Amino acid sequence: MKKLIGLLTIISCVFSQITQAQEQKIVFITLDGWRWQELFNGIDNELANNKKYNSKIEELKTAFDAKSPEEKRAKLMPFIWNQVAKDGIILGDRNQGSLVNVHNTMHFSYPGYNETITGFADNNRINSNDKILNPNVSIFEQINQHPWYKNSVYIYGSWDVFPYIFNYERSKLPINAGYAHATNPNETEKLINKYQDETPQRWGGVRFDVFTHNFALETMKTKKPKVVYIGYGETDDFAHDGDYDHYIESAHVNDKMIKELWDYTQNDPFYKNQTTFIITTDHGRGTGDEWQHHGNKIKGADESWIIMFGNKIKPIKIKGQFYNNQLAETMSKIIGVPYKTNQSVGKSIL
């Protein structure tokens, strides 16, 4: 009888672990080219006061300036600093000895995204932003092949290169990026399709984040995916334009969008207490007059940051050196699906 009870206990524990793994959800978000300087210090007054980069100096300062970096960053990204900072992990404040870098040597978007979703840099093959199908299999693709998560991984991005980064031909992941429409749309998605078509385009290959965000949120409401990737893109393109006010305002809106996603997951039984958020960027930027640019010739363009919060994250402060290539294994550990690759990948942060 004791042996039977012991066996039943073991079976119960194993079943419990399997159930927990099946229930785990992840929302993975990237803010393209968003600097750690603004994330941790708030607006850069040198850039905010420069008419070359800011056409509405007084308005921007009224909205986001304050006496200390802590106050400024809380005005800029209130959800991150008033809520997430208490409950999650935020890495990359170089002023406090927390360092995050990309491991690839390119320091621009496609190599950064490849490293983040595969766990390793591929400097020989991923060395441009060209629309080439990624030869590397991402953690998202592998999760989608697992029985617990089959057909429950969705990709949304503002940049039209994401279908290639996630290799849409091989992975068969549902990917909506650039100016793509929702397929088989419901009434809400029909409206998003319509507004996207009727809104003037500022950048040929990058749509405004409001469309990416609302497509993703509507999918979460109606299809209940267990893993969602959302790639916001405005911050990088406004920066390339030298448009500091819109760069700042866009990140402020991204903070609101992230809060909306979090609030939704905490009020929906499918996601509540079962969801972890991971947020990062694909690269850093320069400083001063080089803030518009990145790439391996720009100092600071390899400097990144990482934010994690949710049911699998304990609010602890961690110092030291971290890399974007650690996020694939971190995600694998959180979700309970082994990541198999013949490459050397970064170790899980957790």
C-alpha cells in the first residue's frame, strides 16, 4: 500500500508539472532601437533642448522633464517604473552596474532579432537587413512544434522584415507584419485593416505601432494564443528621422500599450496568473549627435536592456553582464519546452 501511495504521489507530481507547463503563457515584446539611456534616465535634456531634433521643446519638457532621472523615467514610462519595477526584473541600467549587450558584431536590427530569438549570433549569414529567410530555427518555431503549444504561437511586427526573420516558409508561423492585413478578419479586425489602409504611410516598410498592437491584442482576445511576439518599431524609425519628440512620445505610448496587454492578461482567466512578459530591444544607439544612428561603427550601439515580469518572475535586483542571446534559453525555461540546437546559446538568466 505504501508503495502504491508513493507511486500515485509521483504520478500526481508529474501530472502537476505537465499541467503547469501547458498553462504557461508568454508575451514577448521588442521596442526597436529604444535606448537604455531614456529607459533608465528619462528624456535626454541635451536632445530635448536641441531645435534640430525637437520641434516642440516646451511641450516635451512639460510632459516629461523632472528634477531627477528617477522622476523623469517614471513620467516617460509610468507602467514600467511604477508597477513593473516593483514586481519584476529590469536589467541594463549601466549607472548601477547592470549591463546588457547584444552579442552579434553588427549592432543593427536583423542580427539583433536573430540573436534574441535563436540564442546565438550568426555574423557570417545574418549581416544585413535584407529580406532573406533566416536559416536558423528560433525558440518560437520550436515551441510551436511542441504538442502543448501547436498552432498557439503568433507573431506581430511593425517592420515588414519579420516574416523573414521568423522564416515564414519553414516555420509556418502565423505572422502579421508591415502593412499586412488580418486574414479572415472579424468585425474589429476589418476596422483595423481599413484604418491601416487609410492612414498615410511615413515609412515604406514599417507601419505605425497602433496597428501592430491592436492586431495582436485582438488575436489574444479571440484566439487565445499561448505565446505572442509583438515587435513595435516606431522608436527606431523616428530616431533615424532625427525626430526626438516623436521618438519619446512613441515610447510613452508603447508603455501604455504594454500596460493594456498586461491588464488584459490579468483579467482574462486564460492568461491570469499564467503569463510572463519579456521585453527587450534589438540594439542600442549612439549618444549626442550620433543618437540617430547605430551599427558597429557607432559607440553604444551594442548596449541593450531586458525587462521581465509575470507569474514566473520574482522581483530581484541583478547586477553583472547579460546578453540578448540569453533570452531564448530563458524563454525555454519559463515555458518548459527544451530548446534544441547544435549552436552554443546563451544561458538562461533565471
